[in-house]
Amino acid sequence: TDRERIGQDSLYEQEGKVQFVIDAVYAMGHALHNMHKNLCPGKVGLCPRMDPVDGVELLKYIRNVNFSGIAGTPVTFNENGDAPGRYDIYQYQIRNSTPEYKVIGQWTDQLHLKVESMLWPGGGSQTPSSICSLPCKPGERKKLVKGIPCCWHCERCDGYQYQLDEFHCKRCHFNERPNENHTSCTPIPIIKLEWSSPWAVVPVFIAVVGIIATLFVVITFVRYNDTPIVKASGRELSYVLLTGIFLCYATTFLMIAEPDLSTCSLRRIFLGLGMSISYAALLTKTNRIYRIFEQGKKSVSAPRFISPASQLVITFSLISLQLVGVCIWFIVDPSHSVIDYEDQRTTNPHFARGILKCDISDLSLICLLGYSMLLMVTCTVYAIKTRGVPETFNEAKPIGFTMYTTCIVWLAFIPIFFGTSQSAEKMYIQTTTLTISVSLSASVSLGMLYMPKVYIILFHPEQNVPKRKRSLKAVVTAATMSNKFSQKGGFRPNGEAKSELCENLETQGNS
């Protein structure tokens, strides 16, 4: 209609590529114009130099054009003949819950960004780092992504490892653990049983009370050494037994003291020695009582080796076996202290500890106490054999009760000791259990065998009087008859025969 117009208000929408076609035509026109002006100056139309047109030379002019295009942007070409890139840069944004692409800049030979118009994840305006991987933190190593050297994963040096360099972790030495951020190694703390620990306070308190009680009994026996009750109890073996009880209590202090060469050596010697002395003396006593009554049933003659000197020889012979075993142990494996880093090497290095202890394994400890336990079991057997002997004539009954109670104590000790071998508190539990068991064994012997005698000596001296002496055969017969008729009113009233057998044998031994 000749009235069509292209304008802002028209409904016409031009194809987006038309401007490039127009600019291309203009680029060709500018190139031919410049070429004609240079090759045919002052002439109209083609001159011989442009007839025909040399395409290679025309291309040079095309690449050198520079004019403003239909869109108002310059039309030029680079050295490679490419048109410069012109781009609008959009960012996908969500504003008021409405997503949109917003122009935030352009590219025309270089980047032009409107940073203030940009948004980043989380609604922040801070520009994120334009890198593939963030730097690794201290204590982490880089694990490179295959084929992409500038990209990596950060892996923490876990467990007992520390960061050796940017790409490697290395395990700390056996006596070290990594620091908090795994950048280096530090020594593992060393622990031992402290005197102020609750695990030590209880055993020490029991040992101190036991030592005081033992010394009190010894002083009482020494002061009333010539009284009938002290004589009837077998003074020599009593003092030996009290020595063993004292050593059992004193062992507690060796077990809690800081391990070193001397302490470990003394532990080897005295841990089993105190119990060996105690049970060797008790075994000798029960064996003596058993042989006396067995012999009394057959003849009037006394059995051999029942004198105090013989009893001491037998006791010290039994004790010497323990000492010989310890000496052999010293020769084969000299004593020393060690630091055990494996016992409490926990999964979390923060809780790892080294334990300062003596080189006595659980098996060695049982072997060390094994001989004492053998004496204890043998003594218990003899106590059972002499259980029929009336208690008014000898110490068989108190010894029997002592051994039964002691066996119960050690039967409870074994599962507790070995049942805690995997516990984190193993050192504390085992040391406390061992020391308390040894002290309780000594306390049972002291309480059942000597406290009744001390009570009579101090508070009932009227009962601490000599009884009339009779022959061995008569005493044994009286003891046997008393046992048979004890349920019919008693063989002797008012405890007349009390300690008669022991006093009679004491006199025969001294003679």
C-alpha cells in the first residue's frame, strides 16, 4: 500500500539475522570503495587495475573496514578475519519468587559486568571464588582428580597419621600420636598408678590397717611370749606366719610405687614370698596336726619331725622353693620396667596412653602366684582332713575356716583379674584387685588365727593358764572320745582340755 512503516509502534518484528546481512553488504561496499579509491584514484567506474577484481586483494580491504553498523555497533575484523564477539551476558535470577534472565553485562572485545546487579546462591552479593577446588585445610592431603591437575579432593589424615606434605599422610612413630589438626606428631602421655588415685587409696588404707594390726599382734605375743596360749599356738611358726602376713600387706606399697628397676625386682621377690611364707607355715601346722592324730590312732609314740625346730626346717624348705624359682626367673629374664603403648592404643588418638609398668605379664604373674596357690590348696586339703578334730584341742578348725575363706577370695580374684584384660581401666582394676586379694588373704589369717588369742590374752587372762600334761596317746584318745560324745553334754566341762594337745606337744618338742 506504500504506507507500511517500520517503527517502534509497528507490529512488525524483524528477523534477528537481518542486521548481519545488511552489515555484510555494507562491509563489501566499504571494501570496494576503499579499494577503488586506492587503485583508481580520480576515476569513475572500474579502471584496468580492478577489471577484473582480484578477490585475494579485495579480502585484505574487507578485513580492514571499520564503520558503524546498522545496530550502532562498529563493524571490524581481527587479524584472523573474524568479527569481534558481541554478547549480552544474562544471569538467571529469582526475584520475589519469579525466575528471570537479567542482563548483567556485555562482551565487546572485553568483559563489562555490572557486579551490583548480580546475585549468588543464598541471596548474597559476594562473588564466589572461581576455582575448581578449594585449598585443603591443615591435616588434609590433596587427592588429584585424574586428568584434571587443578582439581582435587581433600582427604583428612585420620587415625595416627599426620600430614607429611601437600599430597601425602604418614603414620606417627609407635610412641607418638598426631596433634589436634594432624599436622605433626607429639609424644603419647605416660600414665601410672598414682598414690592419690582412688584405685590406690583403698588398697593402701587396708594395708596400713593390716600392718598396724599385725604389729599389734606381734608386740602382744612378744610381751606374753611365755604364757600358755602363746606357747600352745606354736611360737616359732606363729612368728613365721606373722612375718608372711606382714609381707602380704607390705606388697601393696610395692605394687603402687612407680615402676623402676628396684621396684620391679622387689615385686618379683615379695609378691609371692609373703603368701608362700604364710601358707607354708599353715601347711606345716595342719600337716603336723594331721600326722599327730593319725599316729595317735596307731601307737603311743609321737610321729617324727613335730618339734619346733623340725617344723621350722620344713617351713623354710617350702619357702626356699619359691625363692629358687624367683632366682631362676631373674637369671633367664632380668627385671626391668617398660612403657606399654599398645595396651591403651585406642581408635581415637586423643585417648591414647602409654602405661609405665614392670615387665610382668599376666601369665608370669599367675606363675609367680601359682606356687603360693599350690600351698594354699594343699593346706586346704589337710584342713579338710583334720576337720573332725575338736577345736578345743588345737587350731584345726580356725585354720580350716581360714583356708576355706581364702580359697573363696582367690576364686573371686581370677575372673575379675582376667575378665578386665580388655578394659581401658585394666591397669587400675588389676592392680587394685590383686593388692586387695592379697591383703584380704592376710586379714583372714590374722583375724581367725590370732585375734581370738589376743582377745583372751588381754581381756581374759584368767583363761591364759597352763593345763595339766598328759601323754600323747591319752591326749589323742581324749580328743577322739570328746569328738564322739560332744553332743551328749561334752567330754570336759568349762573348756578344761582347751589347748591341752598343743601344750602337750610343745612340751614334748622342747624336751
